[in-house]
Amino acid sequence: MKVLGFESSCDETGVALVDVPEPGAQGVPTLLAQALHSQISMHQAYGGVVPELASRDHIRRVLPLTREVLAAAGVELADIGVIAYTQGPGLAGALLVGAGVAVSLAAALGKPTLGVHHLEGHLLSPFLSVDAPEFPFVALLVSGGHTQLMRVDDVGQYEILGETIDDAAGEAFDKSAKLLGLPYPGGPHLARLAEQGDPAAFALPRPLLHSGKPDFSFAGLKTAVLTQVKKLGEGPSDQQRADLAASTQAAIVEVLVKKSLLALKNTGLKRLVVAGGVGANSLLRQQLNTACAKRGVRVHYPELSLCTDNGAMIAMAAAMRLQRGMATLQPQGGGFEVRPRWALGSP
């Protein structure tokens, strides 16, 4: 059975096609084709995502991307079995575009639809990689406004071990980058600037690092970066900016690594999955790989191209639920709703 997946929760329009074995059958869902359009260049002029512009751009992109995916896979619309879409969380208007297209197309084809949780898509995206994980594992989910540690025993079996009580790691990267005058999206720009800096140049806080609990807090770090920027004045040197970027990155990464190790210790599990946009950070991968290797822990990541939002993770999450007989399909022609705020694991 072939699953067509749409992702439109924020500023990427993603479409993908996955082939999934029938429920109960052996085998792993296979990615047949995917296409992605990023709106970064459009939003850069505004320093962040403009929801109305994001929604309008999704409308322009989604059908051409769908045709591109079908052509690449050599598949006809009639061959599709289920159409999946991101139901939430995300920007309401952006979500409505993907959901509306998915449900309309399903009605025209006489096919069912399946709404997918955006964070579950990220969580299961490493199953698209060559080095796919096995259940159970500890997951570090660092995506946009979310930073969570959870125990994952199977699809849909998630236990939250710790999460952020204020800013997420991605927000700390982006807000600190903005304070340093870096363009949108700030996180990747800060990471590149940090390569030229000294991570020990500024003594920045590591909130909750020694709390003994796998929870996160990054708001205090952002405030500390703001304080240092003010101290440097209006004309900091390039080296000072690079040093502050490196110190900021080092603080965020140390917290993520230490909390992940704590979660692994508390659960006794020997497998860690890292998913979400911040999971592409090279320093985070390097330090996690080194720390986990010393403890005999396997670390799994999605491919770099699948760390950001994409249609493949939505189609894969839907496929894995279908294969396990866990999906509640919406009959063709039925209504739909989007859920801009939706906690992972809630009904």
C-alpha cells in the first residue's frame, strides 16, 4: 500500500510517497520519492516566519511538488492507498493548507485520510535512515519550539521523561543568533559563526544542569547572552561575536548531552534517538557520539536532509501506524480539523 504524505506546519512544504507492507506483514516501509520547498529566502526579509505569507506559499507549492513526487516514483494517483497530512501542532493557516489539499484529493480519489502528529513524524524520522533504530529507546526531540526527552517503547507508546519549562533549545539558538545580528534562520548561522570562536571565552549559565532531573530551561541562557551583547557595546569585533556564538552553542549542547545521558541512566536503555532540526548540529552529534560510545550506547539520527520539516517523516509515521493496525482512518469525503496546539501522546 502506498501512502502520500503532506507536511505544511510552518515554513516548509513537503510531499512524499512511502510504500508500506500490509498490516501485520513483515518488512519496513520504503521511501519511494519526496520533494521539499523551503520558504527561508521569503521570510528572511522579516527576520522570522510570517504566518500569512507561509500559508499562501504552501498553496502555490503543494500541487507542483505532488506532481514531482508522483513522477519521480512512477506512480499514478489511482495507486495511492492512503493520504496522510500534518494535523498539528503548527501554524493554523499553514496546517489548513496541507489538510485541505489532502482531504480534497482523497475525496476525489475515493481514498481515506490520516492526520499525523508533527512531532511523531520527527520522532520516527530516523527509521528512514540506513542505520534505523530498534525499539525501545530514549529519544531526544529537539524541534523548533520543542525540547523533550522520552522513553519510546513502540509507535504510540511514549513516556515523557523531561521537557523544557520555558524556551526550547531551538529557540535559544535562534534568539541568541538574533541578538548577535545574525539572519533568519538563526540557529544554523550561529553554528557556522561558532566554528571560528572560543567556546570558553564567555562564562554562560547551564540552567538546571545539576538538578538531577531530565528537564530543560534555556530562558536564562538567552538573558545571559543579551547581557554579554550589551557589555560588548555597539561595535563588537568579529572575533568577539564568534566567541560569544561558540560559548552559546557550547552551553546549549552541554545541557542537551548531560540530560540525555541522565535519561539513559535512569531508564537503563542503551539506545538513543535524536530527532528534530537541532539534531543536525554537528557539535551536538560529535559530543553525543563520544559520550555514548564510552557508555556502550548506540546513537541514531535521521539523515541531515530529514532533520528539518519534510513530507517523508509524515508519510513514514502514517505508514508505521498503518502497518501496526493503529491508525484511525477518516473515510473519504469526511470533514477534518487541524490542531495548532497538540501535546504528543494526548488523544
